[in-house]
Amino acid sequence: MEKFPKSGRHWLVIAALICAFMVMGTYQAHQIASAREDGTYEQLKIFGSVLDLVQRNYVEEIPPKKLIYGAVQGMLKSLDPHSSFMKPEDYKELQIETKGSFTGIGIEISLKDGILTVVSPIEGTPAYKAGLKANDKILKIEGKTTKNMTLIESVKLLRGAKGTDVTISIYREGWRRLKDITLTRDVIPIQSVRSRILEDGYGYIRVSNFQNKTTFELKKALRELEKGKGLKGLVLDLRNNPGGLLDQAVKVADVFLEKGLVVYTDGRIEEQKMRFEAHPNKHHHKYPIAVLVNEGSASASEIVAGALQDHKRAIILGVQTFGKGSVQTIIPLEDGSAVRLTTARYYTPNGRSIQAKGIEPDIEVPYTLQEKPKEKDKIFHFPTERDLEGHLLNENEPIEDNLSSAKDKKDKPEAVDSEVDNEETQPPPMDNQLEEAVRILKAWAIFKQVE
């Protein structure tokens, strides 16, 4: 490493940081003046001093790139749970999410009390066939401890080329020792839309996430369900749908709406203030709709549910949703890395912010297991936006209410991600919420005939 005098290196770092800010397209002259007034430059001196101290005095020589990446990661992590810095390899992983398939073992994972935990194995995948279960603890991957490992790092280790093996060390409640399981990676399809006829005249469509082909798949499913005599009613299942692409959520809602606002966003700058409108459809779907939601319905799925609810186009049934009402913008950087930055809040057509609050169903129907579970097999409880440390507050809610859940986070997962990222954890074919939705649709048809 080239050495500089203490003062020279110190000011070189500061100069580089200031130049970086000045070349940013959004960093205009008035913002530079503001930086002088609020002491930004003084704080940059502190950063430069610490960087200089680490480079000169740390026990091992650390590459400057690693230090800068670490500093940027820490800065974004301090904002809110959804803002983050992605190294080039992490950014490439993110781009896989909307491709439709990848190779891996087929599990959804989370960090629960700092431990890598299986949320659900995906049916038909290597993990499912090997007998992995919800709440299994993954303590090692290829002999490497998962302690202090991030979700992104875990996903990268679990994914790999088709036909290659990966060994994970599992602990399950009641076991006396770890069990090593070797899985052969395979192609894991990410099918976002599934459909079927529940009974004569009543259709069912499940959207597990919002990918770039979701609207196309939805329209195709509707054409199949509407063949023959058509539909008397439709159940749209958005349970455990963590979101995905905003434009696909808007288009899905647009399929069932003829006009009006679908969603709008509001941020600090004009470019972040957007409105998305519905358009007349060539094919009309005039039958009643029941939308199923739960604590796992987040972000894009909340946009769809909120729009259909505000326009009184559907009955929302289930339990209160996750409450992620913020918009993240992916900003690529020159070296192949990227910043995921929370830039706006989104609002339903009636102006409701669901940030840290969620969509309240028109009819509350808690999910009931067919059999009472044993203590060790309790159903996984999804975290909500309010459970995430540092979440954005809902400006329409009392501060105390928004902070209260953050104080009571014991035994709740810190975050949720998946080896398939946005894969589903689908309830049984007919559960109590789905049965109730069908009953409501039938009652709806009966009451429409009453004069």
C-alpha cells in the first residue's frame, strides 16, 4: 500500500469524499450550501480521521474498498430495515429474483433470534424431499457456521449449479445432536400464479409474488377459469405474498378495475411523487371477488388489496397485513454495486398510508389449523413491519403505538428472506379462510337476487 503522511492522507480521503458527493447528479449547488450549514463537511472530517486511523493502526492491513463498503453498509442500515448496500455479487443475486427460476435446494429462510431458521420447505424441491421442516435451525453450511451470517450470505452458499451438492447441519427441537444433510441442488421454478376451480362456478387464483410475468400468467389463468359458463365468483389468494415488482402489482389491480387511482407515492422530491391509474379492460370480470390476506401479505400485495378495497371491488378477508408501505429504488453504481434506498411512501386510492399499519380486512377470519399443533410444531408467526427495528413511522399514527411493538420483539424473526427469495408457503388446499371466502361469494350472489 502506498503510504502518505498522516495529514496528507487524511485530507486526501476528505477531498475524495467531497468530490464523490459533488459529482452525484442529485447533489446540486443548494444542497452543497446546505451541507456546509448543517455541518456535513465537519462530520466527513471525522469519517476521514477514523478511516486514516484504521488504515495506519489496525492489526492487519485492510483493503480500502472493504472499509468503504463497510462504512456505506452501516450508513444505509441506520436508515430503515429496507435500505441497504449491495456489493456487485449481491446485486446480481437480486436480479435473479424476477427471472422465473434458479438452482438451489428450495427453502424459505429467516433470521430468528440471530439463528438461521427454516420458514418452510417448498413442495417437490430437494429440501422438501429430504424432510426439512419449518423451524429447523441451520447451524452450518458446508461446515461453515451460520452464526453472524447475513441472509444474503446464506442464500449465496445454498444456491449453486444444478447437480452439485451442499451439506447443511440441522438442529430440530427434541434432537440431542446436529444432523448433517447433503442435498443435491436442482432447478427451483418460481411460479407466481396458480389456479383451479373450487366448485361449480367458483374459481381460485393464488399469486405467491409479483414477477415480471405475473400479470400475463394471471390473465391466462382467468381465461381458463372463465371458459364455458364463466364464473360466479373468484377467490384471489394473496396470503404469504411478500411483494415484488410495483408495476406488476398495479397491472394486477388494473385487471379488475375499469378506472380510477390504483396507488400513489409521495416522497421528498418531485420524481418520487407518482400516480398510477387503472384503464378500461377489453375483457370485463364483473363477478364478485374475495381477496385473502394475512400477516405475510406485504408491499405489492397490500397495494392490490388496498386498491380493490377502496374501490369496493372486492371483499378483503383474513387478518391484518404486514404493513410495508414504503417504496425502494435500486440505484446501480459504477463498480457494479447498487444502493437500495427507501425513497417514498405509497398510499391507497383513498389516501391511506399502510406503513407499519397494514390493510385491515373487511371480515376478520383468523387461520385455523385442521389439527391442534403440538408445542414444538406451532405455526410460524410472520413478523410485521412494526416488528422491524428502525422502521418508518406511519405519520397518521401515534408515535407511542409505532414504537411499542419494537420493544416487544422477543421470539420474533428479525427478518425474512428465502433461498428462493419470494417463494410461497401455501396453506392446505381447503382451509377455513378459503372455505369462508367461498361461503361469502355464494351469499353475495344470493343477496344480489334479492329485490
